[in-house]
Amino acid sequence: MAKFVLAGRADCPFYAKAEVLADYLQKNLPDFQIFKITQHPHVWEEWLKDLCEKNKWNHEDSPIIWRELLDRGGKGLLLGGYNEFLEHAQLYYGVTSSMTTELMKVIAQENLGSHIEKELEKEALKSLIDPLQVWITSASAPACYNLIPILTSGEVFGTRTEISITLFDNKQAEEHLNILAMETWDLVSPFLRSVSVCTRVEEAFLQAHVVIILDHPTDGEVYTLEDCLRSRVPMCRLYGYLIQKNAHDSVRVLVGGKTFVNLKAALLMRYAPNIAHNIIAVALGVEGEAKAALARKLKTTPSCIKDVIIWGNISGNSYVDLRKAKIYRYESAIWGPPHFSRPVLSLIFDSEWVNKDFVSTIKLLSTTGKQFGGILAAHSIATTLKYWYHGSPPEEIVSLGVLSEGQFGIPEGLVFSMPVKFENGTWVVLTDLEDIEISEEIMTRMTSDLIQEKLVALGDLIHFQPYQSENRSAEMDEKTTLPTTNDNQENRRVSDVDFSDLIPQANSEKPVSQEPINDRWYIKR
């Protein structure tokens, strides 16, 4: 009896080709037996390294194939990769493979989907015994109060998954957290296994599967924007260290809220590099604000508007892109079935509104934060988490802050909001979208502020200088100094100052077919 083990990266085309060949041999040869192992691409290299160290093998690629010699009392005998397995099949069994490259790729993607589906099923079954551990930081924030009923409804993680919620905050908030925990328990949710309170830093994020980072109020007096930026570093350094140390290996971290969302996500990635690929910044709140503004203009409901893209700094200098935006079920002379849609820009004939009023509306909402309260923050976080676990709606574009790898000309290493889709328990950047190029000036404006935020926060830059286009430099020089000349002004915080003069203004003369610029700089706490 020939017993072989075939292991590989779930999305590896050569594993797919070896798998088909192995299945053929097992079906047609009574003395040939194959055992298959797939690993997620994120963990494959580490898994392979551990396997080779354990067996003293030297192998670096996917797949890896070895022969089991348990019937002889010995360890496995390494055969090699796909080429060695093909040579073995040809030499001993007279069988070869003629699979095309395209078919290899198709099977590889099917394997990845099947692997992720099986892993999710295992997690769901496991959660019936060990519930999903959900940690919420700054749990005394209003958003937490609105978030808990959604998390315990079964809509986010599914009706087959039980969760345990831990409310994490400082010692001063303990009484409030205990009241919140009691009220959460009173929901009598069939999906809630337990709810607890944690105020001890050393116990934070123990075995956490999900960590939700809410807005954290700045301790003490903060008088300048630079101080606000630097005040985020100690918290993110501590959280990053503790999450990497205490949380589950596959922990998913969502950074939500309305202040320095991109920056906090970037800092967490810096201080928790092992889980950087599982840290995201939630952008659906800003997306929702934009859809609501469009819905008011078009006299429809926000849920009928899809594919609005938020680029850049979610809580700062961002760009609301309407070029792919569509509207469904719109009452007009042209009517169609539920799946029929029309481009949003084709229905707005007022270019002045798109390039001026729409921009001003979104900027006003952002700079004041009046409509980005606990309900919107909670809903955007819960929806993003639901998409992460169960996938986003098919063919729909979702905005998400992720670590750039150079897509769309965005500098590598920035946490940048961009179009994605969620599938198979992960997110994929939609790099194949057409006609979404961003002008160099808009890209520079967004990336400049993001780079400066991080440099100022880490102490590599003393002062933050908002991006200025060349034709406004002289004018802006007179407006960038905060007034501190009288007693009333000396005690003002950054959150009390109107920074609208520091924002590059949109050009209202652009026609509706061109890119509407949305300049937003968020300061309000």
C-alpha cells in the first residue's frame, strides 16, 4: 500500500494539478492512497516551516508531497513538490497530467473557497462549545451602547454562533460598564453566552477573536492638533502589544469612529505586525453620509444608492467618488426590474450642487460630527464585521481602510480607504475597476495628510501642515495660525476651532461629468 500525503497552499495552482493527478491514481490503483491537507495562504509559510523543521526536510514551495512509512515504523519520506510527484507517477504508474494553466487556476480558486468554507464551518461548530470572544475597547463610549444589540441579534456572526462580549475601559468607567453589562444580559439573547467587564490592562484581549476599537477620549488638556495626534500613540502601542500577545492568532481588529481612524489602524499595524493583515479601518459611516446626501437630492432612500467609493483618510482628507455610483428602484420615466440601475451622475443635472453643495454638506457633517454619533458608528462597524464573516453583497463595492500595497498609485504602507469586496472570510481590493483613476493633485492632497499624521504622531515631524495647492499657498499663509492673543482664545482647544479655512476648496466650475472633489478635514472630538 502506497500512502502519500499532499499538502499545499489552498490557492496554489500546482497543488490543484497535483490533487487531480492524485485523485486519478487513487481511483484507478487499489494500492494507492492519498491524504490531502490545505492551508490558508496567510499561514502556509509558517506551517511549512514548522513541518520541515520537525521532519528535518528542506522544502520551500507549494505543494509538498511525502510518503508515509508508518507501516514500517519510520517517519515520512519526502518526495518533493509537484514536479517530483509527476515524475514519480510517470515512472512507477505510467500516468501524466495534461491540465491547462487556466484550469489549474480555476481549481485553485475553488480549493481556496472550499478551504475557507470548511474553516468557517469548523469555527461555527467550535463556537457552540467555545463562544466567539468579542472585545470592545472604550466601552463607555456611546457607540458601544448602540453596538451591543446588533452584535447579540445573530445578524452579524450568524445564528449558529454564540458570542461572549468583554467590555474594556479604564477603572474610572467600571461602574458604567457594570450597568451596561447588566443591561446587555437583560436582552436575553440566545446568541450571547456571557458578558463581562475588564479594567485590568494585563488581562486585555485574552483569547479575543474580534477586537473593536472605538473612539477613545483624550486624557487631559490638548491644545494643538499635533498633541491630538501624538496622544494616540501610547494607546495604540499598548493595544497593539496586548492584542498580539493575548489575542487569538486569527483575531480580527476593526478600528471605527470619527477621529484619526486611518492613523490608529496604521499605529496598531506598527505595534502588532504579526496580525497587520487582519486590521482594518471602517469607512461605511462616511459612505452612509454621502449616500444620505445624494438620497435627499434625488428624493429617494439611501439604501437605493450603491457603489459610492470613499478614498483616502476616512476621518480626514478624503475624496467621495461618484463615478461608479448607481441608484436602484428610482421613480422616473425609465423604470425597470429590481436589479435595474442607473448612474447617479446621469440623474443629477445640477453640476453646481455636485461640485459645491454636495462637497460642502459632507464637509460640514465631518467637521462638526453632528450626524456621526453612536448609531452611525455602531451600524457601520457591525455591517463591516458582518461582511467580513459572511461576504458583502455580490457585485457591490464597499469602501474600507486597508494597508496599501501600491494599488491605484497609492504609496505603499499607508492605511488608505479604497474599494473592496468581502468574500470567503477576507477582503479583496477591486483593482480591476475601470475608469477610476485619481488625479495626481487629489492623490497628493490625500496622501500628504496621511503621511504627515503618522510622522507627527511618531515625533518625526514637529508641525502638521495641511496640503495646499500652489495657487492657494499665498492666501493660506495668512490663515494657518491659531489665534491665541487674548484670554478667551488662550484656553481654546483644537476641537473648538473652525478649521474650514485650512481646507483646500472645491472648484464649483467643474461640470458634473468630472470628478467632484470632497475636501474634508476632521477635527471635532
